[in-house]
Amino acid sequence: MHKRLVWLVGVVPAIVRDSFGIALVVLFSGVSLYAQVDMGSIMGTVRDPSRAAVPAAKVVITNTATNIPESVMTNSSGEYVAPLLKVGVYSITVIKEGFEKYVRSGINVDVQAHVLVDITLQLGQVSEAVEVSGAAPLLETQSASVGQVVDERAVSEMPLNGRHYADLVFLTNGVNAVTPVMSVRGDGLFSVDGNTSLQNNFLLDGVDNNSYDENMSSRSAQVVSPSVEALSEFKVQTHTYDVSFGRNAGSVINATIKSGTNELHGAAWEFLRNKDFDANDFFLNAAGKPKNQFQQNQFGGAVGGPVKHNHTFFFLNEEHTSIRQGTPLIGSVPTPLMRQYNFSELKSLPHSPTLGALSQFSNCFVGTVLQASCIDPVGARIFALYPLPNTNLGQNGVQAGFVGNNYIASPVLTSDSDAAAARLDTQWHDSNKIFGHFAVMDLRRFTPGIFNDVQPSYIDGAGGSTYGYNFTRGTSGALSWTRIVRPSILNEVRVGLNRVASHSQQAPFGTPAENAALGIQGIPDYPPSTVGGGLAAFTLTGFANLGSPTFLPGSQFSNVYQFEDTLSIIRGSHSMKMGGGWRRDGNQLFDDCCIRGYFNFNGQYTGSALTDLLLGLPQNAGLATLTQPYSYNPAFPF
């Protein structure tokens, strides 16, 4: 596993001395001290009625939910800044001898928000107070970052089919849906400003939350996707985010888990969908079939509150999703007449091979009938596995009348997932704040092929790697320690780790291999309990596939470890932020194609894939050896 220590160094834009693996980034930005990636800040200037600066005024910024204060002093120019504020609603109290006490409430701090609050003090006694209610201005003037915050109310109240919070990114300009081929691979896939769906950067409480598995076998771009009730808010940043993010060309999706407050809160819910109010599928209805099965339940609960008032707080959440959904699939199978080796129904009539090397098949067709003496016995056994047509039966027996799509099925897709999250926040000796989270997501899913309900079950008919069984567990952990070294110096240390363990299997996994029983020779018979089970993949142009997906079974284990340290310093009218980090990524995978073998037939010899099969003439065939590579990525700046 590669390891490298990386420091970010420079004046924006950053100058990175990569040849030594060491860099330093220092940002000079007036008094705009930028917060950590999942936090915000409040800043401004305190003046008297004549607009003169008020130095050495005490500014107390208090989280109204936890009653935990942050105290800072104005500098000689009357400027103040309170960085590293977690998402929430705050009040500001300003105290200065010779002036009335100033109190302002209802200030919202969002993810990566830099809220400007300028204050004018009135002459008088501190015992007197001026109280102001109202949110800070909505215009962001302290950062060039372009994006949009989706707050807690929008996350919890916007209608979401499937309740994936990441679907709300489409509320942001520049976000577009991906192609249908890519979308079936899972959630959290979208394109931002023309970048690919895998160039986005997901963060959870400021640590990496990107799934690094190959081919999206975990069915999500995220390691964990918390329930919408578990999220405080998230921000989608699409342009000019600062160097502390790094790594990606697309957007940054910056989410935070809720923390507890001084009041105990809880919730329980269930969302139900079923087929009772659904119309029948068009193709099922045309074939005289009933509605497909559909039942979706999502239920869970959340609770948060104090462990110790004004000091330590907890939040817990768990949600379960269960889906049972019939999946209408339509394909083409041989007709009864074709089973007699008469192919007069095909629009393009088959013929004997014309290649000189295949002269032994030159007299295999008499009219449209394939002669039994030419038929390959293995090809005949594979051909016989197809079930009989069950729809569009009017084309049976009609010369040149075969148009296909004469088999329909609605096997049941099953999906069960669990998402859980826990967070603990505490204040220690007033100058230390610590929080940690642990989140986990489990997915158990089965996507059937068109012949899933047909015997023998190993014919399957699933053509893509998204079919079959998938078992995935994603785990995310984070720990952060923020220390106020002095009122003008703050330091934060953050440690994060995530892991994705994904296993995918063909439907007949664990059953005896069928290749040898059907006469297919030369394919290793691996033990069913390891990678074996099922039939080689047969692809016939114009007809449904037989066998299981070529890339199953498969497994992946990806891990990301990261460490970050950020130091924030205020000197006069200047603010500086510097930091660095170390990370290690790795991915162990078993993702081999075709360990059971594959055979492709496209009709290049006889004009029909079916007759090529019956003669035993594949366009190509292959077999992969059993290998398990290890992929490692070096650390990179963040």
C-alpha cells in the first residue's frame, strides 16, 4: 500500500512542491477566515454610532440549540471572526464598557457559510440592552464558491421517491441526470457542468464518503447514504471551491449528520407504496397478464438529546427499506415450428455456410429446414433450454412473420436495506470541542433475469452485471477535535475512515455447474461454494440470453484512511488558514469475466444466431482464469 505525507502550501493559487511530497497552503483573505469543510463561520465589524471601530469588544456567539458559547474579541479595526461553527442557529451578544449590550438572535449558519454580521453599538450602560431579531443577509459576500444549500426542512419535507437525499442535488443549477444505462447502477449518480457522474466528491461531516469500488458494484456512489431524518443539511458546490476540497472535477456534496440539543427530540415514521393504485404495465396488459407485484415499505426512527445539558449531546437514527417489485421483461424465444428445425418464420431465411473451411455444412439446409444430421448435440441441448412463447402467438407458423418479443415475464426484484447513524458532540474545558460519528449501510438485493422463474433455473437469462444477488455493507467513521489555543489561534484535527464490502453472485450460485452435464468441455468445475454454479453465458443476436452474467460472482473491499490537521490564525486584519493531511486508499477486488465461459452467436455463418447455435458455430467464445488483483492508490492533496 502506497503511503505519502502531503502538506498543502502556497498563496492562492496553491504552489505544490510535489517532487518532495511536501507543500504548504496559506490563505490571506482579510478577516474572512474560512471554516472547515463541514462547518461555517460568523464575522463582521463592530462600530459605534459615528461609524468608528470599537476595539476590544467581547463578542459571544451562542448555539441556541446547545447553549454552548464561543467568545472572541474585536481587533484594533473592530473586526471579529468566529470560525469552525457547526451548522445551526446562533445568537450574538456584544459587550463593551460604555455601550449598551447588543443581542442579536436567529442567525443561521449553513455548511461552508461565511455569514457577515456587522454591528453598531449604542452609547449607554452595559445593564441596558439592544435586542435585534432576524436572520443575517442572504447574499454571500465572503466566498467565491458557487453552490446551493439544501437545509433540514427541504431535506425532510421534499417528496423523494426512495428517500435518497442526494436526489435533491437537482435543485442546483448545472446538475443533470446521467444516462439510463448508468442510472441503473445505483444512487448518487449525476453530472455537474458536463463532468462524469464519478467525478463528484461526497463528504460526510467533513470526511471522505466516496465509494471507490470498481464498476459501482455497491450500487451507490457513496459509502453510506444516511436517512433524510439523519441529515442536518447538505450543500452542493459546483464552482470555485477552495483548495481544502481538492480531488474532483465535478461538484462537492457536503453533508452533515444532525447533533443532539438540550431538548430531547424523537421521531418515528413509515412510508408505504403498493400496487393497489398502479396501472398495469403496457406489455403485461397486452399479454393478458395481471399487474406485477409491488410493495415498498420504509420505516425507522430517530432520537437526539442531551447526555449532559450545555455540554454533551447524542443523536441516533435507523431506517429500513423493503422493496418487492415485479420486473416486466420481454424477449424473443424460438417458436414451436423452430423447435422442429423449420425456420420459415424468419424474415431473413437461413442458409448453409459459404466459407470453404465449413464445407462439411454445405448441404445442411433443405429449403428452410435444418437437417438433423448436421445438428451439433451440445447446440441442440442449449437450444432446447428456451421456454415456449407466451405472448404474440399470432406470428407462430406465419411465413416470414416472426418479429420476436414473444416471451414476457415479471420476476420479482427484492431489495432490503438498512441505514443507521450515531453522532456524539461534547465540549471539554470550554476550549475543546470533540465530535464523532459512526454510520453504516447494508444492502441485500436480487435483480432477476427474464427466465428466473423458469425451470431449469440455471438458464437465468440475465445479461448484465447488475443482475443477480448483491450484498453490500458500507461503513463510515469520523472523529474531530477542535481546540482554541488562543482566541486568535484555532486548530482542528480530524480522522476519517470508510470501507465498502461488496459481494455479487449469479442466481444459481452455490449449485452444481451445468456446463459438463450439457456436454460443454474444457471449462473448470470450480467448487459451488466458492465461485461455481450455473451455466456459461450464451448471447444470441435477436434472442434472449441464456445463462448468468459473465462478471459474476464478484467481490470488492475498498478502504480509505485519512488524517487532516487545519490551523487557523488571526493577525490584525489578516486571517490565515493552513493545513495538511495524509491518506491511504486501497481496493481488493475479484472482478473476472467469464470464469464459466461465454459463447456469442450472431448469425455470421448461416444468417441466423439460432442456426449458428444448432451447428455449433459461435462468432467467438472465451474463458477467463481465476485471478484476484489488488489495486492501490497513492495519497493525494485534498
